[in-house]
Amino acid sequence: MTTVLAHAHPGDTVYGQVGDASVPLRFAGLSAEYQVLRDRAAVLDLSGHRLIEISGPAAVDFAQRLLARDVEYLTSERCMMSLVLDDAGQVVDQVLAFGRENGLLLESSVGAGTRLIEHLRANNDEGVEITDRSGDLTVLGLEGPYAWGVVGRLIDGELASLPFEAVSDTVWNDVEIIFARTGFTGEYGYQMIVPIESAADLWRAALEHVAAAGQEALELAMLEVRQPIPRLETAGGVNVIEIGANWLVDVTKDEFVGKEAVLAAFESGQGRRTVGFSGGDTVPEPGARVLAGGEDVGEVVLAVRSVGLGATLGLARVDAELAAAGLEFTVEGVDVTTLTSPYIVPKSWSIPII
Amino acid sequence: MTIDELRAKAAERQQTCTQIKKMIVSRLDLEIEPDWITDDQPLFGRGLELDSLDVLELYVAIEAEFGVALYDSEMAVFGSVSRLADEVNPQLKAAA
């Protein structure tokens, strides 16, 4: 799936295949885009997120059974992030669920739409309508400590101060859009679900106020605040507990696909746990061994060069008894230190919306 | 450090984190087991979804439980349970 905004991007945009989607990885370079996102505000091409409409009389019952968080009373003015699990408790995807008048709209994580829709259809015991809306709708994001100001200039200042995960059906440039206060990076974040034929116009309008950031800058900023990046963290048959994504699962719900497996994993106390680490100049590959006191205690899940820290930043999955901040490990001969989350404190936490 | 020393150091942080989780669940009357909260889980907005009223409750609870006043602290101290552990048990940060 190629981004519907490709024709609106600069000619030297660097694209990459992420799952089933071709997405812009970089526009002006990772460092510059990261700084814009953390210091001011950036517009994001989120067209690699698939939009799937669940409708019909049993839509809410279906979503309530398939999503790991409680969406029974999700009104059309709210959205919610949730995991979707399989029977074994493994992550199918991390979705943003929007309440709608006739059901729900699910937004997949980047490049995971095909897998998600296949899973939904395979589990459609309720006979709901499952419609891929990515042919007519797409998603743009705004994130950064001053993203609220951009919302005011671009659409409506009232929208900027919506509560977190509030949704408003609004109009931009005579076009109906779904506007939501969301966020992946710990900064002020907003999403706009817009008809594809108007997406390029909105993208260009946003660029009059902010610069664009690509997938690499977005994922770096997500990692820094320990926002799960499903495509990079769920490989290898790990469960929710090992990933540390418990907060995207509501175990107080009566029933959902994967609940028994998640509870069994939680109660067993077995398996490894994920912890952040930093150190060194080299970036280890996923799977690189993690040593503690000379003993192999786990492996690297992902690692990148952090612009904010000026050092390598990564996640390691290690023995549970060693999953704690402030420890010295060795990865490929390099000393690293485990970290306390968030690894970078978002500027938005100290900047009020005015 | 030997692996046993690392395990001991990790256990000290995990113990403080567990104490904080129990306090959060008890004070905010949450319907989850304390250990369901992970050390790195965000507490505000996403994550545990605490709001400003919850923070006021936690300020009081932390002072009562740990003898540490965080009233003038930046919101970053509530960035995660582990971050909060650094504040209520300064030995953890000093040893890092």
C-alpha cells in the first residue's frame, strides 16, 4: 500500500516498506525532524495506518470481544488505544478505536492493517460488517509541544484543548473530518481522519505552519516515552507481559480474546521483561545478547541512535529479576545502563495549552 | 558487578516499585492487582490514565507512606512508577 500523500511529498522523500504499507521514513533527515517534533510541532503522514469500520447491530459486542480494553461505552466523542490479541495472548495489533454512531472505526498501527483485518474477519462470529475504509479515508497527525497552536491556526483553537482521547466531528475547508486528541510521543498530539481526496490539501495547509516528520522520527520519539511499537516489539512469540504493554489490556473486563492466556502468563510470573537501556556509540541488532556479570540474561529487542540522548537507546528483554533501571549490562562488548522511563521527558509536560 | 550484586540492586528498585504500586491501587481504589502496573508504564493520559485529582491524592499518599513531599515537583516525577521510585527512594538514583 503506497501512501496516498506520495504526490504531495518532496521528491527526495525516503520511503520504506513497513508491513503492508510504504511509508515516508524521512523527509529532511532524522535529526531535523526529531528536533521539530520535540521542540515545536510536526505533521505526520499516518496513511500507513489502516482504517477499518465495524458496523451492524452487534458491532459493539464484536469489538468488546476482540479488543483487550473496554469499548462497550465508547461514544462517538471518544477514542481509545487497545491491543488486539489472539487466543494465545499474542499481539495481533495495537489499535486506536473510535466510537461511531453505527459502531466503531479501528485504526491499525503502521503497516499492520492486512493482518488486523484478516484477524477480525476470521473471528467474526457476530456477523458484523467489516469494511476497509482506507480506500476513501486516511489519517494525518500533528505532534509536538506546540501542536495545539497549529490546531488553532489550521482548524479551530477550541479543538486544541480537547481532553486526551476526545473526538470531534468537525469541518475543515468544507470537508467533514474526524478530529481527535491522541498522541504517540508524550507530546501534545492530534489526529485528523480525512477523505483521501482532501488529504493532500490538508497536508499542504499544515506544512504552512509546521515541518513534516517521517516514521523514523516518530518511532524514535515513541520509544523515548515507552510507547509500544508493535511491529518492532512483538516478534518472537512474546506475550503482553513480556512486552510490558499491560496498560493496553483491561483484565477487569469479563471476556475478550486472549484474556485467559494473558492472565496465565501474568500469574505464572515466568518469561522475561522489557527494560530500556542506553550507552555506547554502536547500535546493536535485534537479538544481540545482553550480559550481566558475564552471564547471558537476555537479548536486544530494538535499538536506535537517540538524537535526544546523543547515544544508543534501546529495549532489552531480560530475566524478570534483572528488569530494573540503573543496572550495568554489556551488549556486544559495550557497557550499557538500564533506564527509567520516560527516557526523554516530553516538553509538553511543562507547557500548558493557552 | 557480579550477577548476584546486580540482582540485589534490581530487587531493591523492584521492592520500592511494588510499594508504590500497592499505594496507587489502594489510594485510588483501582480494581487491578498492583503488579499489573509495570515499572515503566506511563501514569498520566495514556497508561494508568491518572488525572490531576489523582495526582493530588498521590501527593498526600506519598508523603504519608514515604515521608517525601513532591508538591513542588515537575510532572515528570510521575512519568512512570520507576521514575517515582527515584524520588521516594533517593538511594536508587544515587546508586544508578
